Amino acid sequence: MSDDNTIRLSKRMTELGLCSRREADEFIEQGLVKVDGVVVNVLGSRVRPEQTVTLENGALNVQAERVTILLHKPVGFVSGPAEMQGERPAWLLVKPETRAEQDRSGVMFLKKHQHKLAAAGKLDVDASGLLVLTQDGRVARKLLAGECEQEYLVWLKTPASAEQLAALGKGVQADGDTLDAARVSRQSDRQLCFVLRQQQRRHIQRMCAAVGLEIERLHRIRIGRVRLGDLQQGQWRYLLENEKF
């Protein structure tokens, strides 16, 4: 916010959840944004918080065509773009033959659905489970902002003691970072369930290492209200209209 109580229009649009910052600039340039009913098509324009910002139908139609995909990522695939030789990005698994039979979305698969798919939140290469790939900046922004809980099942190489479980529940210090979880519960001697709200780099691995536990397998089963369910490894489906993170 500047001294005159105004804010960049593109930033205000993301705050309102209308779109991502990149999409905001695109829509502004295309004349698809109105402020108090007047089209604003100049990048860098500023608005006051009390002003009404809306998208034109053209922008809404563009957003409606963008898809969000739920993928059961196997171990060995990176969630984002390949950064090193030999890395396999997870979006390569999104193809007609790996679409889950139980996909009830009714969406017809189009080749353009494979383009510009961004991972909305990371899942480590040595972890499996639910990964969200989206073309929709609104979905990406919400998930990357850490507004949704994430639930993981963790298999350990050795059983966790009551003391170790209690330590995990209180939070730990690792490499100068404070790492905690919204909830840590025991599923069995060698299996724990972690629910995270805010997530840092290799969050669960570092938490477990700090209390002397070594992870054998890490698997994400839920993001917000959306669950992996019976989606098979390496398969994907479209996010349903009634599913909200």
C-alpha cells in the first residue's frame, strides 16, 4: 500500500482471489478488467481498497477452460520442471492412457490440457501420493499460499517411541528452522500420520530426523478437502466442479 492508500491493480486482483498475478497482467492488457465498472487496460494502474474490481466475461471464459488435475505421483518423479539431467517431471504422466477409469468429471481430454500445467505445491521426488497440477492461477495461488492442510502417511524404518511421538507433537528445531505439525498421530508402531498447515523444505523428513527417526516411505493422501482416494499410482483425473480445496 502506498502513501496515498492505493495498491497496484494486479496485486489487488490476487488479494481478491480473482486470478494469479501473471493472469492479472494478461487480463489488464487485454481490457478484460473493470474498476468500478470502467475498463482499465494500463499495466501498473493503482486502485483503492474500497473500489470494486471485476473480470469481464472474456476473462471468466478463459479461466473456465483451464483445468486442474489430480495425479497419484509415484516415487522417482519430480513435481515441478526437470532441473537436472535425468529428472522426470510428473506432468509427463498426464496422457489419455493413464487417465483413471473412475474419472467422473465428464471433461473431454484435449492436448492443450497438457500445456502449462504447474504443480501447486511440491511433493519430493522420494515421496508419492496426491499432486495437484493446474492451469488455473487461482488454484495455484491458494495452494502455494499454504491455506490448505496437507495430510501424509509416514512409514518408519523403526518403531516410534512415545517420547519421540510427543516430541514431534511439540515441534522441533532443525537447521535453525522451527518445524511443527498441526497434528501427529500413531497409526501403528511403524506408521504415523502428519497433518501440516505450513510446509518447509523436506518438512517431515527433517522433523523425523530431529527426533532420531528414519523414514522408509512418505505418502500424501489429502490436500485441503480433496483426497487421493482410490486413484491408482501413475494415474490422474480432473478435479470435479464440486471439489474445493
